[in-house]
Amino acid sequence: MSSTQPKPSRFAPYKEVLAAISQRTRTPLPSLVVSFAVLHELTAILPVVGLFYGARTLGVGESIVHAVAHSPSRSPEAEHEGPPNALLSRIQGTWVEQRFREWMVEGEVRAERVGRRYGLFGFEKGSKAEGATAEARAARAETALASGKIAGDIANAVVAYALTKALLPLRIGLSLYLAPGFSRAFIQPVGSAFTRVFRR
């Protein structure tokens, strides 16, 4: 007989940490988990929006996309241009560049999906993409990034998404730190209010 182990949940690595925090702060574990999940999502949404408008205001989205897309490690014709700054010259050819590039492709796919769904970034609301499969969308996004055809608000959204992904360790730490207080201030009172309503 073969025994299959269940697939660990998304929050499995944090279970022990949250249990320790729950015990130390005397916050009920279920409300602490809900609090962490809410804070984790908030620390994703708020930076994306803030970084999008920051990139839009400063006009840096297109230049960052162009710098990553045309780095000398990716395109030999960009070799003669040289790195745009010292930071890019340090990360070129490293896993940091590769990871950031993956996040930018992922961001372009998500920006297109959101744009088509809500009519943003110059997309018609409710329009369908040519390639329906996730692989086709990812391949199209990679081609767009490599060719430098990502511009305007799409470029700002791509940069905001990639930078938010890069902030993941900080976001997790902040969510864990703020979870007990957020639980006591918001989650437990809301849970108590729901309990009172349904007990009547």
C-alpha cells in the first residue's frame, strides 16, 4: 500500500510561528490566523497601488522595464549601451535579475487580465485575450517584455507588481508583527458581533 501525504496548505510554514505568537500574546489562534491572512493581503494590495501611482508620477515604469528587458545578459545588442546605473550592473546575470524578470512577466499577465476585466490600461472591458491558456499568455508577456513593447500604465503596473513581490519577506514579517494587535482591535470584535447576531 502506498500512503499519500496531504499537500501542505499555503500557511503551513507559519502554523508553528502563529501558534507561538498566539501563546505568547494570549490571542486565540483562529482569530490570529484570520488577522494574519487579512494583513498579508493588505500588505500586497496597498504597495501595488502605491508603487503603481509612484511609478506613474515619477515616470519610471517604462525605463525600469526597458532596463530589465534590454540588459546585456539578455540581449547582446544592448552590450554597447552599458548598464544604466550601478545597481543594475551588480544584478545583471544573477538570479535576482532572473527572478525580477519572472515577476515582471507574471505582472504583465496579471495587468492584462485586470485590464481586460475592468477596462483599464487601454483594454476594452470584457475583451478576451487571443491565447486562452496560461502558457500562451505567459509566452506573449515574455515576448512583450523582451521586445520592450510594454509601456505606459502597463509598465507601471508591471513594475509595481514585481517590486511588491520583492517585498514579500518584509510583508510577511510585518503581517506577523501586527497580527495580534489587529486581531484584538478588529477581528475579535467583528467575530463577537457576528456571534451575538446569530445567537438571537
